[in-house]
Amino acid sequence: MGMHSHSCQRLEACSSSIKFKVCNILNLTMSRLS
């Protein structure tokens, strides 16, 4: 779908350290899958 690349960037909630780490993990996982 291509959403995985920009989803975390569009989420301002990722400013928090914990959610930011989760976003990084999700981005890395999606990058490996694609």
C-alpha cells in the first residue's frame, strides 16, 4: 500500500520516546517485508 513509509511520520504522537521506538521497529519490519 505504501502507507508504512509515511504512517509514523504523520503521527505526531510518535514524539514520545516509547512510541517513537515502536514506530522505528514497525518501519524496519515493514521495510524488510517489502
